[in-house]
Amino acid sequence: SQTIHQWPATLVQPVGSPLSLECTVEGTSNPNLYWYRQAAGRGLQLLFYSVGIGQISSEVPQNLSASRPQDRQFILSSKKLLLSDSGFYLCAWSIGTGGNQPQHFGDGTRLSIL
Amino acid sequence: AQSVSQHNHHVILSEAASLELGCNYSYGGTVNLFWYVQYPGQHLQLLLKYFSGDPLVKGIKGFEAEFIKSKFSFNLRKPSVQWSDTAEYFCAVNTGTASKLTFGTGTRLQVTL
């Protein structure tokens, strides 16, 4: 069966420091991969999605970037964190291109910027 | 761009009460619709989905949702809630573009004993 792993679960970083959050999927090939940010009262905001290795689409302008160095690995990064980057970050995967396949979510990373 | 509205932000019900959570979307074309649930301390899970056929879909744990195209709605229902249904519920829409989902802001359901 397919599984998705996100780490770390929680992270406290100072303003201006770099960031690297990792997400890996097991048990499937060529998944679509997604990074979301979940803010209280604002639902989930799609940040990036990827349909293949090296293919990244950014949904909103921001201080973050994403990379997909391997088929089942998706990384969320920043060179210099801002206070506004605090939040709960979720990785998800799906298969197919028709849009009727559900997304499956990881446990998330809670990021606090001090 | 499509958007999803969940007008009930926080709902408090007693056990055995009936539940209906509203979800409206704005998009004139073909849509795929989802409800996700996030129980306290757990990850988001799929509750049910609609993409074609019978507009009344049944999901896990006794939940169902009805797609009404003319109203652009996909409301979630359950005849009798349980304390264990306490969670946050998210409606989401996909318009077939690269499987991207647009989520509503979520409804926090609190079921009291």
C-alpha cells in the first residue's frame, strides 16, 4: 500500500534561517505531489504542485520554493525565513491527470518562526 | 479561478442531532468534488467524493453528500452525529486541471455528549 512521510513533525526556526522540509511517497510511481499551507480559519492553500521529476508549478508568489529531485521526493525550501512563513505545511500525493482521484495527505509539519 | 465557500465556520451539535454542512463552489464547468475530514491530531482523510453518476454519494462513517449542479452545492450530511465526529471538515473542488484542489476554509464540528 502507499504511504507518505513528512518530516520533521515540528520545527522552530529563527527569522532569516534556511528551511528544508522533506516529503516522500512509497508504494506508487510517478505520483502528483503537492505542498499546502494550512492556516487557522483559512483552509488549505496550495503552494506548489509537481507532475514529474523537475517539474514544479508555483501557485502563489512567496518566499518559498519547491524541488523534486526524485520521482517520489518533494522538498519545500527557503533561503531566508520570514515571520509570515509560520504555519502548518502539508504534503500530499495523487495519481492520474483526470482530477477525479483524491489526494492523500501526510501528517504535516508545524513550523514556528521566532 | 474557482473558489469554494463553507459558510459554517463552527458548528456545535449534541449527539444524535442531524448534521448538514454547506459547501458552494464557483465554476461553470465539470467539477470533481470532495469532502475531507481532519480529526484532532490526525492527518486529513478523504470522507467521500463525487465525479459523475448518482449525485447522492455515500462515504465512510455514515456520511453522505448531495451534488446539486443548479445550486453549485455539495452539502455534507449525517442523520445522527456521534461524539467521535468531532473534527474539522473541508470541502474541495477540482476542475480537472492537473488534479489541483481548491479547498474551502473548513468547518469545525464539535459534538457534545
